[in-house]
Amino acid sequence: MTKRQTYIIALAITCCILVAIGMTLHLGRKASTPPAPTPKPNIVAKEKPQPKDTIKKVKPVVRKTDYTISGTLTDEEGNGVADVIVSDGYTCVKTDSIGRYKMKRDSLARFIYYSVPADCEVPIHSDTDRTAYFYQAVKTKKKIYDFTLTRLPYGKERQYKMIVIGDPQITNAISPYYDSPDDNPIKKSDVERFTTQTMRDIRQTIRDQKPGTPVYGLSMGDDVQYYGGYNPQLERQIREALGSSEMRLFSVIGNHDQDGKSLYKRKWEENFGPTDYSFDRGDEHYVCINNCFFTKGKAYYSPGELHASQMRWLKQDLALTPKDKKVILCYHIPFTFGNAPYRKAKPVGIESEKGHFTSSRLSSLLALLESFEGGYELFCGHTHFACNHEIEYEGRHVMEHCHAAACGNIWQSNVNICGTPNGYYVYTFEGTRLTDCYYKGTFWKANKQMTLFRAETNFNQESYADDWNLPAKKNILIANVFNADSRWKIYAIEDGRQYPMHRISSKGQDAFATGYHHKYSESVSYWFISKQNGYLIMNHLYYYEPKNPDAQITIKAVDPYGHTYTASSSDVITEPFANFAHYYKSEYKEAKKQKEQQLRKDSLETKKEDHANAAQ
């Protein structure tokens, strides 16, 4: 055996020994390992941890919009104007001692604006359009909104007039219009009528004031209605008409300015600015707010309601307002009555107004307003009937001034559906006191504050006797006192003796207005103008049963401001159609005069032609 073979045999023996040792150790270890435990029922085993992803994921960069804005309010000399409320319609702040402000605007804000201070002029769109222009439209990248204010030469006004216009409500339609007692209608647009009638009369009222008297204006909304089709110029037309006098005018937004359509609302905002805002005149703080809460399509809550965001804005605005002021809360739809209520609205609680409710926001609103030492007033429009609505509410007496419409029954006549003539109101404020208010019928004398009727007169199958269950054959006298409320004293003077008249305050109709409209109204239904309309409240009718049915009687009305107005029973209205509801005598005389002048001119031209022909 060689040496090499010996080595190979030894290596093989060694490998066999090592394998035997390894097998022995393995079998021993396996025998000593305990059996695996039996798994418990209903226990889910945990997933094995996954290996970490070592690849770094890049997060997308989200650029957040910075809504912080700032600005400075200065006068014309560059001095900062302090303590002025600035808002975006959601948040309110005040300027500091040098006129600066800073705020985070809401992403939905459309305007940045300020509350015009009492010692500054109301800024206007132009010299021929004197509607208020106190705002700037929001621009996405714009961060600074500065305003320049003009101080009044003599500072805050202690006394001023406020002309309040209910529902101008011009449409695209040609409504029935007459300039004479006959039934020959004249084609005249609503905006032309508003301009040549309402605004013409307002300009004369302003001229009649004592020189230097500040006069301002306020439209209570429904500046337009798109009856007859949408017209993108309609809001601009009414704005320019409203701004055509010497008074500087603000406006509330109405339900027909919107009719549940964002397009309509945007068109109003394009012309008038923010829908929720405030301004000061004298010692009054006016707050204008959009209380038209739409439910579906054109439908809305009545009484009016406010969104939670509006209440937050209002609380902030009033918190920044000095408590010694009087607050005039201005809106379109009444808060104290309505018959299409939100589910949290409460019944009015007056038997004669059953079916009417108060706004779910009324309690909160009154709590805010009652914190002001100067008191408050509630101003609205919407109704197309005059009504100083009074209720007892949570232990307090509340009066809401519902202003008759300038358009009356939406330009179907010269009267509202309560018989009040088309027109407007003239308020006087001195300090925080409301010292005077009267209704000014278009083309009527300022001291004419009532119309008289006999209860049994047949106004196109309508009568006051039937409406109010008054005795027959008594020659009962009816007085429609346009601006009356519970503070007015209305008397009938017969044979030198004075007797208080009985007030009617209930749901119902005005027989004179209903009878006229039943014949001539085209776009407004009989239901709307009659007692079938459960919304209509009459509370400025008074009646007196004469001791002598043939006696000459004087009606005397004394208002809360010390004025006495009178009318005679010899002036009772008996004609159902050819009356002030149908045409204005002043326009009739003017039209007649123009026709006569035209006839004379035509006659002269004819004579000249005859002479010329004869000479040839």
C-alpha cells in the first residue's frame, strides 16, 4: 500500500465519524423540543412585520391660499380714520388709531367694505348716480384694500331726513297705465313710471325741505322683478333711477332681486354691493341684511329668516358699535308675521292673525337690539300694503314698520293692495329720537294722510260693510289712515262733538283697492289682492256710525309727532274706477295741456302751408 492510499483511507474514516456525531446531536435536540401549543379559537394571528420601504416617497406640495388682507382708511388729507368697522360679510374688525386694519377674509367673501362713519360723506357711484359706493370687489391675489373717506364739513349731523322707499319692483313687462279717466292705456315702462312719478315727486319733496337739511334714501328691496323675462340691464336701470336725486341712497336686497337664482343675486351685488352691511347717519346705526331664506326655487320662508353665519356677522357688527346709538335694522321680509314659516317659527298669538308666525330669529335679534341705549326700529318692505305691525312678544311690545310699495300693486295701478297710494315715507331723526314720520303719496300733498269711504258703497262687488260685518243702512264712514298705528288718535267730529273712531285690525282686504284691481290688474291675480290671501293684514282702517246719517262729519287724525290731519265726509270716494287709483289728475292736466299745445302748433303749421300754397 502506498503512502497516498493511506491518506485517502484515513480522510474517509474521519468524515464518517463526523457525520455520525452530527446525526446523533440533531436527533437529541429534536427529542427535547416541546410540542407546539394548540391555537386558541377566535384569535387572529398577527401579520408578520413587512420590510420597510427604503424608497422615499415625495409628498405633493399643497399651496394654501393666504386669505389675510389689510388696508388703511384715510381722509382726503391722508389722516387715518380710526374706529371704523371693516368687513368681508363674515368677519368684522375696527381700524386702529391711525386707520389701519388687518383680517383674514373668508374664502367665500365677494366684497371688502366699511361702515360709513357718521362724520363722513356717503361715497357714491357718480354725480348723476348717487347710490352708495362703500365697497371693493374681492380679487384673488389682492391683499390690500385701502379706502379714502371724505369728512363732512361740519361733522356728524344732529338732524337729518331719511326717505324710505318700499319695493320699486320694476319689471320688463308693460303694465297697465292710464293718464286719463278713460280706459285707453298708455305704453310706459315701469322704470319710466318710477322715474317720472316716484323720483320726480321725491325730488320735489327734497326741494321743499329747509335749505341745508341732509336727506338720505333707503330702498327696502325688490328693486326689480324679472317678470317678462331676464334683463341684465334692469338692476342698473333701477340703480340709476334711485340715484337720480340729491339724496344719497342705500338699498336692501329683496326676494325678487334673487328669486332663488345665483345669477339674479350676483346682478344685484354687481350694482349695489354687499347684501349684509351697515352705515351710520347722525346717532343712528343702520344695519341692512338679506333675510330672504330660500327653500326650493323661488319659495322662501315668511316670516324672514337668517343663516347662522349672518347672525355671527351681525353680532360682531353690533359688538363694535357704541351702545349709545339707536339701531335701525333694515331687511325685506317682515320678521313679526308671515304664513310660510320655518319649522322653529312661533305663532304670532293674535286671534285675528291666526296662521301668522314670528321668525325663529326674532328673540335673538331683539336681545341684541335692546342692549342699545338709543333704542331700535325695525324697517321692512315686501308686503305691498302699509302696516305698522304690533305684537306682544316675550313680555315686550314690538312694532315693525312695514313700508307700502312705491310700485303699489306692482305697477298695476296707483295704489297698494291696502288702498294706500303709491308713494314713500319721510322720517326725521334728531339725535337718537325719531321725531317725525309721514307718508307721502306720489303727487299727493304731504298733509293728505287718509281717504274716506262709505261702508255700503259698491266697489265692483266689494264693500267694507260686507268685509267687516258692519250694520247696513247706517251710512257708516270709513277712514283709511295710511301710516296709523296704536299711538294715533282718530276722531269723528259730528255737530261739534268729537267721537273716537273704531279701529279695524285683522286679516282681510280693502274693498276699494280690491274692487279696482279686480277689473284692471293684469299680472297680479284676484287671489293676491283679496281677502282670500291669508297674508294680507289690514290695521289702518277706522269706522264711525253717525248719529245723524245725513250729518256733515270731519275726521281728525292726530299722529304721535304732534301733527293733526283732517278730511271731510263730503270728500268720500264713491267712484270705483275713474279715481286716483286709475290716473293722476296732475298727469292728466299735463297731458291735456301738451295735447292742446301740439294742436295749436299743428294748426299754425297748417296755416303756414296754406299761405305758402296760396302765394304760389
